[in-house]
Amino acid sequence: MSSSSNLIFGLGAEFSSAGALLEAAKKVHAQGFRKWDVYSPFPIHGMDHAMGFQRSRVSLFSLIGGFTGLATAFGLIYYTSAINYPLIVQGKPYFALESSLPIFFELTILLTAFGTILGLLLLTLLPRLHHPVFNWDRFQKATDDGFFLVLEANDPQFDSNQSRRFLQALGGTHITEIFQDPEETPHPARSEATS
Amino acid sequence: MRADNSSAQAAFAKAADYLERRPLVSNHRPLSWITQKVCQIVEEPAPKWWWILTIVFGAMATLTPAMLTYLVSTGVGVWGLNVPVCWAWDITNFVFWIGIGHAGTLISAILFLTRQKWRTSINRSAEAMTIFAVICAGIFPAFHVGRVWMAWFLAPIPNANAIWQNFRSPLLWDVFAVSTYFTVSLIFWYLGLIPDLASLRDRATTRLRQMVYGLLALGWRGSNRHWTHYEKTYLILAGISTPLVLSVHSVVSFDFATSIVPGWHTTIFPPYFVAGAIFGGFAMVLTLLIPFREIYNLHDLVTDKHIDNMCKIILLTGSLVGYAYSMEFFIAWYSGNPFEIYAFTNRAFGPYWWAYWAMITCNVAAPQLFWFKYCRQNPWVVLAIVMFPNTGMWFERFVIIVTSIHRDFLPSSWGYFSPTWVDITLFIGTIGLFVFLFLLFVRFLPIINMFEVKGITPQADPHSSEDHHSPSSIPQTASEVHA
């Protein structure tokens, strides 16, 4: 954070609709940008493909959670009923698959849910208290009806002037420099006047 | 020639109109309208009716801890249950509430997997209802154990007696099923809330509001790098919740079905309980949604089509339940077992005949009115009709539980159960608690899933390239919709 250019998080642009944002994202991806993102109030159909994502790895966490749950249920029932304190109840066997199935099922589901949520939080790096995009005053529309695209400054292709022209060519409006720290953000009217 | 052409066009337009699906958000509302409409319920000062209702139901809810304190300090004898009827109102109320808690996760999970887009404007409130109903349900078995300070023996924790739980018992399966269902429903509900809590955070006008909703929203910023994982997570949770919903009431029914009591020992119980739970759950969803839709003028989000669809589900599941009632009688006769035959004859014509016929009237007869379009289209008629399933499902559990055990195998152990004032007041208390929690939910959280409703509007479709702000871009005919 020594020079002033380091303080810039990225360059943001607003788009008029989900369709316009999708088209812009396709072009940004084709241009070879790596550190960039789009923001929208709802998931846009086809955006994952446009941004070149692989399928989400959340399911791997679910699978691990599910197997952990099943193993826990088996271990719990087998250890308590057949090893630690075997007790004859109504002449039934100490351990039987049939009577164990409901608890196998429930614990598998429970730990799958835990694994899935944990996976989501790990992959999205949430929760976090703040993020530079929130320094952009227009950005609060991202949870209302705004469609935004942000090119981040730490992308090797990022160049303040060229990237600004690129976003303009894509049809972006309100192109704004987003700063790392809130106090670095100039007045919105001033930053828009320079664009 | 020209006239022919235009009349053909007119005919086509008419057919297209007829074929067009009714939009799920009426009047082509823009995205910001949806945010404003839903958020302002939370943001504007609490209306007077809200304070009145919250105080009334809050006071009613205090009956729950009051009665429980009386029960624990005096002894379980203050409830009317005794040999031979050892399971009475407490277990009836437990099954009643847990059944109501089925519609929420059904709407969120099963209707999600089957791509029923109309679920989006009702799933949030239905899920909230599920959670509150399961809270009410949990109270009863916890105190039914008698010595409630020993209730922790239900959990597999090492204890001084060195004895473990009996994992072969359906009562223990029930503990696992209900607690898993509660936890997963809560996670699912919260997951769906995250983007909407972010909307409330971004609209916050006070620092407190911004901080509370901000913390709850986990820093959500609508990034597509997050949406991609979020959507996968939602899909997986829907996938695992679907069998979970079906399993919970199946496991509850095992409490009865694995016993050898005539009237309980039947293999039809799991599907029959699940159908009944969906039936009662949807009835309760409509009971809560119709008044709030009127109060907050949400007709464009919870449209007549939504109500119509739910009425059809009630009609279907009500008929399934009716089929199950008659099949029970058929199997009782077909089994040739005199105890089984007696249990069912006694159910319909014995001392509890009034409960049985109240159940048949409410659950089988009343929903048949939904065959008529008029009854499904008028919200107040719908509200009146769904009061029958709400009542009938309570009677169903009462009939199953009490009539099956009030006459034991020997006439010397026959009895007649009557509730005491503590039974009745405790049940009223849980109704108060349920409505009280729902009123708090309406006040502090978005009652409609905004981001999902936005996602099903025509302007959310990225392949309609026109500007989404102009109403002219909304597809007007069926051909445009499918284009």
C-alpha cells in the first residue's frame, strides 16, 4: 500500500440489465481477465458458463459430510449397543442393520447439511465484515436491481485507462474507481465527472 | 384476403392468450418494486394492529411456560392421562405440530427439485412456520418423559448409570429424526435468507439496523463467484431435505406402527402420516398467508394462482388421507383379527365417535369443495375452508392415539380420557407461541424471498436483450414467451 495506485481495488461499471451484464461478462472472459467479478441481485442463468467456471466443489464437502455422518451413526450404535454395554432388549440382537437404518439416515443427512454449509462458507470466504466493493456508493443497488461488473486492480491485464475504455466499450455506465479503504473514495460526483 | 389474414391473426392471438401462463408476479412489476414492497414491511414503523396482536398472542404464549412450571412443580398427574390412556393430548399435540411443520420444507425442497417456480413467493413464510411449529412440537415429548430434568437421557451422552440409549426403539429414532429435521430446516431457511438480509442491510437507515442485518447477512455482496456455490448449496440442501421431509413423519408414525396395539400396528402409517402432514401443513400456510397478503397488499406476489395451486394440493392430499382412512377399515376387516376389527368399529361408533366423525368431516368432506373453481379463487372462502383441515388434523391424531388405547385387550382395563384444564391451557399456550413467533418473523425478516422472486420475473431472463425497465419488453404472447 505504498503507492497510490495500490489503494485502488478495481474499476466498477454498472449495466442496465441481466442480459447486458451477461454479454459484457462473456467479453471480459474472452479478453482473458482473471481477477474480476459480476454482482447481481439474483443468480443469472448462464453466467457461470460466461465467466468460465467449473462446476462448484460444494458437493465434495457434502459427500465428505455424508460419509462422516454415516460412519458416526454406525460407530455410535455399534459401540454403545454391542461393545460398551450390550443389553438384551426384547430378545433382539445387539446390533441389527434394520433397526439402525433410521438413525443412519438421519445422521447422514445432518452431517451432509453441515458439510455443505461449511463448504459454502469456505469456498466463498464468508462471513466477512467488509469488502472494498462496498466503498462504491452505487453498489448498494446490487441487492436491489443493479447489475455490476468489477475489474480488479491486481489483475495483470488491469490498466486504469485502458480498462476504463474497455468497460465503456462494453456498455458500462457509472464507471468508477473503487478504493481499498473507505476514506479514499472520492465524492461520487467527482469520480463520475472524470469518466 | 387481408380480412382473412387479420381474423386468423386475431384467432391466433386469442389462442395465444389462452395458452399463456399466468405470470407469477402480476402487473409486470420491476425488480426495485419487489425490494421496496417486501422491505418496507420491515422498515416502516410497526402498525397498531401488530402491537395489539403481538401483545395478545405474547400473553397467550406465556401460558406455555406457566403450565409447564405448574406441571413440573406439581407432577404429571395434572395432565388427564392415566392408564390405559398414557398417550393423550401431549402426544396428539406433538404429532399435530410436527405435521404442520411439513409444508415449509416440502415447499422449499420438493417443489424446488420439481422446478415449481410458484414456490418462490411462499417458501420463506412456510419455512418460518415450519421452524416455529417444530419448536411447539418439541415441548410436548420433552415434558411427556415425566421427569423433564432427565430429558437429556435421550441424547447419547455417557451418564452415571453407564447405560446407553436403546437404539432399537422408535422413540429414540424419533429424537434423531425431529432434531435433524429442525436443524436442517433452520439451516435451509437461513441460507435462503442471506441475500435478502443483505438487501435489508443495504437499505438500512440506522446504524443499528445496518449492523444487525449486516452481521446476519455474513457480508453477502451478490458476487457471481458466490452465487455459483450458493446455488449448488441450495440444490444439495433441497436434495437432502426431500427424503428428510418424507422420513420425519414416517419415523413419527413408527412410534405407533412398530407397537402391537390394534389400530396402531399398520404398515400404511408412514405414507398416510406424510400425506396428512402435507395436507395440514398447506392448510396452515394458507391460514397465515391469506391475512398477511391482504394486510400488506401482496396480491402481485402471492397471486390467486398461488392460492389456487395450494388448494389443489390440499384437495389431493385430503383425498389421499380419505383413502387411507378407508383402507385402514378394509384391512381391519380383511385381517379377520377380532381385536383389529373391534379397534376400528370402536373408533367410528364407540365413545369417541364424535372425534372420528369430526375428523372425517374436516379432512375428507370439507376439502372436496376445492373441486369448485369458485372456492379456490375467493381467498376468504379458502380461508374458511382451510380451517377444517386445521381442526381435522388435530382430531386425526387424537382419534389415532386415544381411541386405539382407551380400550385395552381386557375390559377391566378400559377407560375414557378427558383432558384437564392444564392440558387445554398448555395447548392454547403453544398456539399463542406459534402465532407470536410468526408475528415477530413478519416484523423483522423479509416474509417473501425477494431474490428468488426476482429470479423468476421476465426481466431476469438474460436472453431477453431489451432494457428491462421498459414494460414493452415484457413478452405479451405465448409465442414470445417461448421464443
